[in-house]
Amino acid sequence: MFDVVADVDRYREFLPFCVESRVLRRPNDNVMEAALRVGFNIFTEFYTSRVLMIRPNKIVTKAIDSPTFKRIESEWIFKPCSKPGSCEIDFKVTFEVSSILHANAIQLFFDDVALSQLNAFIGRARKLYESTPREEYEDLKGISESAALAGAVFSSFETSATPKEWLSMDEFVVGVYLMTKGTFEQKALSLFEIVNSTGDGKITREELTCAMQRRICAVKKLFPKLLHDQVQIQMANEQVEVLSSSQDAAVARGVQAIEGLMEEVEKEIPLAVNQIFREADLDQDDYIREQEWLFAWQAHPEFVELLTIDGMKKMAQWASVCTFLSQFQRPTRIIFWVCMHLPSLLLCLVAAVTGVAAGSTKQIEQSSTQPILFAGTYTRDEGWINGTGKGIYTYKLDTTDGTLTPFGVTPLGINPMYVLGTTKTFSQGERVIYAVNAVTEDSTTNPGTQTGYVSALTLNSDGTLELLNTLETHGGSPTHLSLSPKEDFVVVSNYGGTLSMFPLNDDGSLAKDTFNKEYLNGSKVVMDQQAAGHIHSTTWLPNSNHVVAANLGSDELLQFNLNSAKQTLESLNTVKRPAGSGPRHMALNPTTNIAYVVDELSNTVGVYKIDSKTALLSTKSVQDITTLPADFTNGSSADIHITSNGHFLYTSNRGHNSIAMFKINQKDGTLTSLGWESTRGEIPRGFTIYGEWLIVANQDSNDIYVFKINAKTGKLSYTGNTYKIGTAVCLWVSEF
């Protein structure tokens, strides 16, 4: 069973709703990062997880990112039984959801889905290892009837013109997806297709009236059975003994509440139709076309937002539904919303009613890990920058509101400006953090040459860092470092033109460098910055041992293969960027084989495909797009990052003092500009993304600003959270 659960690459072959599964990297035999895509047809969700394997007894999985869950961890424990070839499985899930709607949906479906997943693993083990014929394992045949009916309430009109009591599994998956994870536009367009029964692309008053009436009919027909079945299942799951009379009374109250709501809604349909046409029929031709429909939804976000904010919490209080409706100044608009979203309201009602009947609620546990923000700074006046930092700063990040709490400060020589840590633990049981000092000094180990420094550290409980060791980088002014896929080598980019690589010892400390090579030729297009080579960063390509070094001075992307046995980097193909572009940093799309490089001098982003066979960049970019407005020329692009779901990309613009926002085309990876958000400070050199938070360091104004990412639009909004810090240039967040 341990091997079955650990074989993530094959999940897609047997797990329900798993359409893609792959291991992204294996730092060692006990740790891996994996990516899963779950869903149905075009409705999918992508997330990555970190997996800790303690063979043969335990597997712990923790989602690094998830649109649905703020936190989710699972723990598998395998215990041998007395009977040969058998074992006992203890499976535990700890989670915190992102919205009340998700919480209610999960409360309804979680047990069924978890059991179906568990049975799929057991079925897989039997298929692989069972040696004697026996009766086929009785797996769940889909989802229980009550859960399917819950999906039917939402999706009956999305998939059928008439109400029905049963849905196919395909219909059920689509309905549940739209209910819980569909985007704003998907919900709006789905409803447009429902209402526009003739399919001619324009909604009439009659079509809108009929659609609302059909929904009411479906709810009246399905809700009593849905509620009754859900109460029964909840009682069984909670193992609570309740008198049948109490159950019947709870169901009766729920049915009475929904019938009262339906009566109120039905009376107001004509007024609601008139109201919707006044707001959506922009050209006043007595039709609502698709674009008018979308515009109306965007103008009145309560149609969608009530699914997740406090209004939905009030809706869940089923006994007060009618009172809640009367609180709105424009009830006809809400009547329409209720008609179009009755299923979501019903799921909340079901959760409330079953909670009353059972007399108990499930507690949602929270993870004990704490996201820590690390900030590297410049600490002295370098002429072009007046460093006022005191070392490496740490902050505790509150993921509920994006606030930062100062944690510790660690002096680490001059200009400890770039910091990055491992995901794995080393022999002492601790993860290790690495930092470079951006200095150019005379080497003591190689006289006559210049060097910067790289250090290995661990995090103390008070937020300070404990030094393991420091080594020369054998290159001037190191600006960046990266970790190999197995986290057994550190590669340092020296702006002076040298690339260095250091093996790691068992405790995570740095061993003597085994690769050190100069790349001194510049393209000489922009003479003050390209007279010589300048290695600015390295990025490891997925599912390979290949690494790309961005040479700002030569306009090249240098590709290498890591030969672990020889502890060296072997040169591969070089990709040319446009002359005078100055490639600086690269970001990888976590969901597709696409790489994005930001150019410091031309202020552009180049989009490259990664060949799935060779694991190398395409020789030519598929797109080059500017990071600046057309009327602004005095800028310098710096950092680049992508959201964990691969939907949005951001770059920082120094001089323009902004974050450029882009939407990623999910088919070909190309970018569409979403505009710019001011960083409210000067020279935003580095920034980082953690979940829904984008945190940017303004180098010259000595401050950090926190922004929230709109998951639907990709736009940034300032949270009001700002913090003073001396000359911060690099930010990194990880959980400890």
C-alpha cells in the first residue's frame, strides 16, 4: 500500500477525477514535489503538493497551493496486521477552506469523495498485488444518490431542459464544478446558455421568466428528498442517535422554509425580469445579448459574490431567509439572484438543517506551520545604491489578511541581498537557508582574483539565523542562487560573469565549489551594461537536470546539464535573446512547459516553449511583450513571478515603479497585458508571491508593500499593509 500511495505519476490511471499527475522533483528519496490536475473535461483545477515519505509506515502530503483550501494536509499511516499480506490503514485529512460556500459543499460531499478515493487506492493495490482469485472489491459506483441529487439541484438546467431526479456522473461533475470552482465568467456564460433556450444568442423576457420558473419547479420537486437523504447520511456519519420524530421535524422545518422562499420568489418574478432588463438591455431593443449579460454581472457583483461573503453566511441561516431578503433595498435584483443560484442556497440550507438535527458540527483543524518572509538587504553605500539594511530580516506572514509581524534580524556581513532555502531537511533534522553577499573583494583562497560570498544557515525559534559556514563564490558581486532539483547543489550567479556550483554536505553546509567558469564576453549593444558578460540568475527546467543561466551582458540564455556524478555543469544549447535586451530572471509556468524570461534593458518578457523530450528551451520565443506603457521609456525591469495556478504573471518595473500584470493564455502560454499597479515606493527590485498575496520590496524608498491578487481577474489591490525596512531587494516566503 505504501508503494501505491507513493506512486504519484500513476494516479491519473486509477484515481477518480484525476486527469494529470506528475512528480516535479525529488530532492531526495524521502521527499518529492508533485503536481495534480483534477476535474472533468474543461473544468479542472491544478495544485502542487509536497510529499514526505517515511518508508514503509507513513506518507504525509501537504498542498503548497490550492484555490479551494487555505491549508490541506493528509497523513497515511500503514500498520502490518497479523494476517500475512495485509495491513491496517489510518488516513487523516486536516484542512482549512477558503470560503463558506466551499465549507458547505465539502460538508455535503467530503465523506463520499474521500471514501471513493480510498477505495480507488485499495482497488489499485489488489489489482497489482493480489495473487489469488477473489470477489471483486465493491467500490463506490460513483457518488451516493443524495450527493448526486445535491449536484442535480445546481446542474439540472445546465445539462437538461427539464427537471430530473438523477444525473449521470459527467453531469454531476460539471454541476459541482460550476457550483464551487467555476470562474465569474464561466458562471455568467453558463447561466446565459441556460436562459437562452433557443440558442440564438439573445435572451427574451419570456425566456428569462421561463428559466426562473423552471428552477423553482425543480427545487420544489427535489429539495424534500435531498434534505431527507442528507439528514439520514449525516446521522450515520456522525453516529448520532436521534429520534425519528426529531429528524422528521427538522426536515419539515427545512421544507417549510424553502416553500416559503419559493412563494416569495415566484410572486416577484415579473418585477425581477423588468429590473434585469432595465439594467442589462443596454441598447433597449428588448433583448439581452451575451456581452450585455456579462456587463450586467460585472456591474452587479453581488450576483456572484454573495456565494462566498457574509451574505451567504446569512443565507445559511435557513430560518431567517425571508427576513434576509427583505433587508435589501432592491429586492427584485436579489430575487433574480436567488432564482439563478437556488442550488447553492439549498446546500447551505441542508448543512444548517442537518446541523440542527444532529446537534453537532464538525471542527476544521488548522495547520501548525507558519509562513515566514525572508528579506535580503544592502547594508552599505555602493555609489549606485545607499544600503541602509541591517542584514537578513524575517517576518511572520498572516495569510488571513496579509499582515507581516517582525520576527528577527540577522547581521550577515556586507550586502546579504539574496536568500533561498531548501524544502528538505538534512542530517540534523533542519532545513537550510542560503544567502549571498553582493560584494567584490580580493580572494584569499585564489590570490589575484575577486570574489563574493555564499553562506548556509538555519532558522532559530526567535526568527534569527544560525550560521553553518561561509565560502567564497570565486566571482565578483553574486546576485542570485538556486538549488538543484534534488537540493544537493547550490548554483551561484555572479554579476562579474562567473557561474559557480557548490555540493552540499550531509548537514546542508556548503562544500568546496566543483564548478567555476567565467563568461566574460558581452554583446556591447548597451555599453555601460554589456561591455562584458553578467550572469544574473539560474533557473532549473522541469523534469530534468537542466539549468538555464541568464547572461544579461551577452543577451544569452546559457543551458547546462548537471552531471551529479562528476559534480559539474555540462554546456548545452545557447538561446539568443534580441540584441540589447539583457535577460535577467526567468519564471516557469507550473502547469505547462512554458518559460518566461524578463529582460532588464529592453523591458520585455520573452515566452519560450520547453521541449518535452529534450527538456530544453525552444530556440526562438513564441512572443515578446513589453512590461511598460507605450509612453514610458525610462524603466528597468527586474523580477518576475507566476501565480501557483499558472493563470497570471507579474514583473516589477524600476523607474516606472510598478508591477506589470499579465494574463496567461492557457492554450499557448502567451501573455495579455492587464495593466500596471503602482508599488507606492521607489525602485521595486524584488517581489514574491505566496498564495493570494504579492509582496514587493521598494529598494530606494526603504519599504515593503503587500497586495492582494484577485483570483478571477489577476488584478492587484493594495491591502494597506506597509513596513519600513532598509534597502530590501530580495523576498522569499516559506513555511516553517
